[in-house]
Amino acid sequence: MADTVQTWSPALQGVGLHPSAGQNLRLFMRRRSTTAFLMCLPLILIVGCLVVYPAFYSIYLSMLNKTQTHFIGLGNFTFLLSRDVFVMVIEQTAIFALCAVFFKALVGLITAHLINNLPAKGQRKWRGMLLVPWVIPLALSSLGWWWLFDPTHSAFNYILESLGFEDVQWLGQPYWARFSVILVNVWYGAPFFLIMYLAALKSVPEQLYEAAMIDGANAWQKFRHITLPMMRNIIAITVLFSLIVTFANFDIVQIMTAGGPRNMTHVFATYAFMLGIRSGDLPLGAATSLFMFPILGIAAIFILRGVRKRGREIG
Amino acid sequence: MTTAALVARGATQRFGLRASLSRNRRWALIASYVFLVIFAIFFLIPPYYMVVTALKSDAEVARMATNPWIIADGLTLDQFKILLTQTDFLIFFKNTIIVTVAVVAITMVVSVLAAFSLGRMKFWGSSILATGIFLTYLVPDTLLFIPLFQIVKAVGLLNSYWGMILVYPTLTVPFCTWIMIGYFQSIPKELDEAALIDGAGHMQMLTKIFIPVALPGIIAAMIFAFTVSWAAFVYPMAFLYSADQQVLTVGTVTSLIRGDVYKWGMLMAGALVAAAPPLVIYAFLMDYYIAGLTAGATKG
């Protein structure tokens, strides 16, 4: 043991080695940033060519006419806004996203608390079970929901009938169709909130609850004055993030109603798909999906602030 | 009052408090289970109904009088047989595997290299770039599919699953890079100093130290890339239209539906088989994935 240390230390502290080591280090630092940049290059290329460029190209595209031969300025936007159908699409997207996110957050919060109440051994099993909706690809589970709502064989109507209620045209009646697509979105998105909240709940120090218990706080007071403030940031990030994803949702509406009945369930993404890809008017489709941009931009700024703050808190 | 009496009173009070607390706890526990069962039913209805439908005969699916929630005529695997022999389902499956494997490989190489560089080495503008990467993750595919349609068309990959290998990394690379940056930053600096003294280059440092140490993060990122590529729907829906190029999600939803009579049994069988790989992966690796995901969002 002693021998190895002795043969080691002269090599490290040897006077002759110092200058060359310093030189190496300087050379190393200079090469280092070049290497670092090269390592980033594939990422920069992918993001630059396939996200940033298309985003700007989309703005340009939205200012062309249908055959993409003339520049028409904001013509597509004013045309869209002048149509009642599009105004309804804006309305429906807002209703869809706000309702869905609210109930996802609520269901997620409740289920996270319920699981957190359980003895530690059972938590994993329940969490796994409640995560299933989020694991099945959304397109495929939407197909399953469509079948559950099927007008002639509806499994839900079977239950309603046997309980003595009337049939519901789940996807045929406009307001029920709106309800149905929101329900499916809540079903799919709540588990994401569940795991985020569960992780956040685990990070609240147990002593705080013990202190509150000694002070005689009831469950609601504990939630209101300890859990909620401690989780505020993570709730905000998750809600904003979910807002973006829900505003941009495509799968559920496209598969279950394709925007019908009477365009009442269209959201931006499905309407843009119908105009841009199905009817071949790419500029108008691009203009439609660009309506998502302001909402996304605002949400993104707040998320970034939240993430940074959170990063500072944790260190 | 003597001290002894005080202590005694405190003890009985504490005992009473504890008894009522444990009674409260037991009730809270029972209530938790009751509500969890209700939520579990809500969450598991669709998968349950899909399984039940897929195991029925066509005749029973079409019959309207019987209870749709149970299998009355006995289990049958006919729907799976029809699915695998009389449809293009296996082609979709093969295409999806090719696309997913390629996208996961591309994503991991690109994002591990970039995360190592952004998280550890730093260069001019690297912190701005890291923020920018996070922002691109927030740009949804439904905003990009129309301009990308033009781009994919321009490079001649419209209606080809190779086009999917080109565009799916936009869904996976930003987030995977983001969580890998977090994992790499959590590795103590002493490790790379030790490696430098031993004369290791950057690549050696990455492959010998960072990748092994950050393996849980790499697994989480891989699961994310896999899930996203497997479930992607907007891009194939917009860019692919012939059956021989189609992937599972769109293929199951569009191509398996022919004519006016929906073969629901076969459709549900298809949806289940298509959803099986992600389900199996989660069953085994859920903890890695959740740890990676929540760390990405909370540590940022």
C-alpha cells in the first residue's frame, strides 16, 4: 500500500511535468469548446431544420393563396375569422382544453392523494393500475372509446337502458359529442397529473404534517396550508404543460367524431387537418394551426419561469 | 398539582388522542380504497371492454340483445386469426418496428451527445441553446405537420415510412436531451476530473463514465422515445396513405375499417395487439420511466 503511494506521488508532483500539463490543459480547453459544439451539431440540425424552420415557414405559408402562387398577406386569417364555423372552432377548442385540463388536474390531484394515503406497500400496484390509460397509445384507446359510444351497440346505453333511462346519442348529438371527447381526454390525461402530483407529494417533508397534527389541524387545513403551497409550482407547471398538449390535441376528435356532428367538436388541429390535408388548402390549414401559437407562447413563457424557479429552489 | 399528576394526565390525553387518530386513519384508509376502486373502474373500462370484444365471435358482437359487457358464447381467438391472416396488420406492425427502432437509435445518439455537451462541457451560447431545446419541446406536432408536409414532399418521402424516421425525432429529441442534461449535471464533477487526470478523452469520458452512471436516465429517455414513436398519429395520418407504408396507429384506425360494417371484434383485437408492446415495456420499466419523467419536470 505504502509502496504504491510512493511510486505514485512523484509522477504527479514532479517539477518537470508541470509546464507540459498546463499546456495540455490550455490546449484541451480550447479544443473542448469545439468538440462540445460538434457534439451538439446533430441536435442543432434536427431542431433547426425540422422545428424552427418549419415554424417560420408555416407563417410564410399562411400568407399565400390556395395554389401558393400569390402573396395575400393576412387574407387567410381574416377569411377564417369571418366564418362562423371557425369562430365556433375557437370556442370549442377553448371549452375542450379548459374543461379537460381542469378535470384532469382535479382527478389527478384526488387520485394522487388517495394513493398517498395507502400503506407504502400497496401504492405501486395502484399507481400501475391507474396509469394504464396513459400507456395505451391514444389513437388506439380512442378507437376503444368510439366502440363504447357506438350508437347501435353502445355498451353505455345498455347500462342506461337496464337502469330505466333513455338512450344517449353519445357522438351523434352535438353537446353529448362535446362531452364525450372531453371525457376521453380527461381519462387519458389524468394519470399524467397523478404521477406528477404523487412525486410532488412525496417531496413534502413529513415533519410539516406532524407539526400541523400537533397543532390540531384537520385534513382540509393540512391540504390547504401545507400541501397546496408546497406543490404550487409543480401544479402550475403541470397545468400549463397539459394546457399546451390539450390545445394541440388531435387524436381523440379526429378518430371519434372527425369534427362532427355539424363541425361542433372540431378543435384547431382537426380543423387544420381537414382544410390543409383533406381539402388540399395548405396555406389555410397553416393559418388555422397558427391560431394555437399565442396560447402556446404564453403558456411556454410561464412554464419556463416555473421550471427555472423550481430549479433554483432545489439547487 | 404535582408533577406526577401532570405527567399522568398528559399520558392519558396522549393515549386518547392516539386512539382517535388511529380510528381516523382506518376510516381514511377505507374511504381511500373505496374511491380508488371507483376511479380504477373508470380508468379500466375501455381496456376491459376492448378485451371482451376482441374475444367474442362476430355473431355475438352483432347481436344486440345480450349484455355487451360479458362473453356469453365462450371465448374465441378467431378475431386475432382474421387480423393476422386476412389484413395488412402485420405489414403495419413491421413498419412500426422499423420506424421505432430507427427513431429510438437516432434519438439516443443525438440527445446523449448533445446533453453531454450542453450539460457538462459548455461552449459559447450553450445555456441559451439548452433553453431553446426545452422550448422546441413545447411546440406541438399539430402546429408543424402542415409545413412539414411541404418539406417531406420536397425531399420525396411523402407516403414512405422513411419520412416518419425523418420527422419523428422532432417529437423525441428535445425532451430526451432535456432529461439527459439533468442526469448528466447530477453526476459529481470529481468524476470527470479523475478521468482527465487519467488521460481520458471526451468520448472515453462519455462512454466509460457518463453513460454507465446515467443509465437510469438513458433508459427513461429510451422508453420516452419508444412510446412517442410507437403512438405517433398526426404525422403518419398526414403523410402516409398507402397500406404498405402505413404504421400501426393509423393503419388500425383507418385501413382495418372497410365498408359500412365495422368488424369491431377484429378492430379491438388489432388495437390490443398494437398497444401490447408499450404496455409490456411499462409493466417492467415503469419505475425508471416515472423517475426520469418527474425528475425532468421537477429538477429542470
